[in-house]
Amino acid sequence: MKKVLTALATAAVLAAGCMKWNDDGFHGRRDGQEGRDDGSKDTLAPPPVPVFDTVLYISAVEYPEGYDWVRDTASGLVEARIVLYRDSVKLLEVPTGFSHDVSPSPDMHRIVDGHLYTYFPNDSQTVIKRDGADIIRYDVREVIKGFMVEDGHVHTLGQNREVGGGIAYRIDGEELFLRRNATVIGEPDDGGWPTGALYKDREAVAFAYKIGSIYYIYHDGQSEEIRFHESPSDLYDIRRVGGKTYSLARFKSYAYSPAMICDFEGPVYFHEGQMKTAGCGIIPDGSDFSIKHSSPSGSGASWYLWSNGFNKSVQAGFIPYDFFASAGCVDAVGTRNGSICFTTGGMKKYISVEGNYRFTSSRCGVSLDGKLYALLTGMDDYPNLVIADGRVRSAGVNGVLTGLEVRIEERSQSSQ
């Protein structure tokens, strides 16, 4: 039975703490105003001009100070907490563990509109919390593949953990769409899709799934079968972009190159001849998109971005974890020569970071106004790092950086 709860966030420990930064921050005022001291004795001051700025919300799985979370020799005995920061200020901590219905796993929490959401399948239910407080419980155990919040309502796309249980699209835990024996196409951490396998296109909710060998797209409240000119041997992605359905697939008649199908028209191939490719995916940018794909070469894999009928080669030796796009600009986080590397300016500049670092998930990368923001978790005593538009600073968190949200917000007087 579904329960929508309105309890206060008593489970969250509000903390007046700060993350340790190594500089004065990335931010610049957006109001264009300078401080004023003209010696006037007027007692009536003009009303303050709102100051808007780029604000970073960061989530992490944090361990007690001094504990070596990489070795984790006391696994299960040392309590991990999920923490949420607004820039360097800690907003809250949420305890993890089965008794709290909260998992420390990075793929089971996310930041939405400056709030920390967690989801957890216990022995009999799926439990969703906001800032540590229960908001939704329903009596089905699901893996959440897509998650978004619209007008205060929580939308989820869940894969039932029971064999044959299928998938369900829910709003606030209430089932709106159910398909038995179905499998979701997509993952909660699909790069460039911050809400995972569930998303909106032209204000309509959309997601893809399959039953057996038949693929479907759900949009505008309707489910539609995807029709191909022949059965695909591999299917990489299905998405709605700009009101059209795009599929990425590979077919036996054209053995290696993937093809794009738009609204069930004839396939468009990315390569002529038998160039084997893989790792395909659609990277959204508003009503437009690019396509990532790779092909093997003598030194490993060569990556490409396909857009408007042209392939753009990624720098040799660069192996991307994922691509992120905004304002017509695509950038990436990956590795080069064994080191973490990120790009700026639409992949015009490649910047390597010395040391041992991990890019935890695609939710640790965001593109806003053509600028790449990313989180890197340091290993072997290297500090955690925050990247913003080509600049790097360390973040003093003893644990794993798990998620990032970049917002334009008004700054409080105390932070100006």
C-alpha cells in the first residue's frame, strides 16, 4: 500500500559545517554592481540589488575524520553518511544502513533542486526520502532507473526486483503505467541525462523499454512499438529528442557500423564499410543532440562525436567516461595516458590531472552554459577535486564524491 508521508526531516542531522576549499571559490557576481562608499550621511539606503551566482550542490558519502575509507578495514562497523553541500557549506547529513532505509551506494541517491533524495528497496517496500525524511513508501521492491521531480511531485521509473515483475512508471508512488516482463532501456546514470532513463521531451514524459525482442517508446501518455527495417543485432539507445524518436542500433546486414533511425525512417550509418563500433549513446542538448561512438584501433579505441551528418574525432589516446553538452558545446571527462583528463571549450583543450582519481558516475559531471563542471574522487591520499570551466580546486571531504548539481541562485547577504 502506498503511503505519502510529510514528516519533518528529523532523520537528517543538520550540520553547521564547511567543506575545506583551497581557494576563494569560482564564483563571480552577476549583478555588475560595485560596493559604494561616497561619504553620504543619508540614513535611507537603497534596497539591496539581488546578487545571482553559479552555485554548486555536491553530495558525498563521507566517513569519520581520519578513517581510511579506501582500505575500509572496518567495513560495516564505521557508519557512512551521505552529506549535501552548497558550495563549501554543509547543509545536512543522512545516516546510512538497512535500519535507516538508506544505502551509501552512489547510484541510490541524487540531488534535485538543491535537495538530497535517496531511494532504497528494503525487504518489502521501496522507500524514498528527501533530505533524510520519508516522503514515499510503496509495497513493491524496485530498482529506480529514472528519477525526476516536477512541481513537487516525484516521478520514478522502476524495474521490479522480482523475476517477471516488469517495470512501473509512478508519480509519488502511485502506479500510472505497468508492463509485466518488461525491461527498462537505459540506466540511472546515463551521461547527459541527469534524470536517467526517465526524462521529459517537449514537456512530455518519455522512456523506452522492451518485452522480449520488441522495443517500445512511451511518450505523451502512450506506448508505441519501435519498428525497424530488420531486427537489430544490438540496440544501444532509444530517446525522444525534439518530438522525434531516435534509435541507435546495429544490424546484421551492415555488420559493424551502428545506425541512427529517426521516427522509423531508413537507417543513417556513421561509417562507410566494415568499421566496427560500440559504446554508442545520444547526448542531449536541448532540442538538439550529438552521438558518441567508438571504434577499435591499434592502440585501443578511437572515439567520435557524430552531429549534423559529420564525425568529429576525439583526440588520440583520450578514452572518455562520458560526454556532457549545453549551449552547442560538448565536453568530456575521461583518461589519457593513464591519467584523468577533462576538456574545455567544446573539446578544444585537454587538461590532465596528475594523481590517482576516480570519476564515480555520470552524475558527477554537468554542463551549463557551455561550461563543464565535474567531481573527481582522490585515491591513495590524493585530495578530492572540483572542476569548473577549466579551473580545479580541492574539496576536503573524507569520502567519495557522488553527485553534482549546478544552479543559478540568489546569494544570501552572508555569502556575498
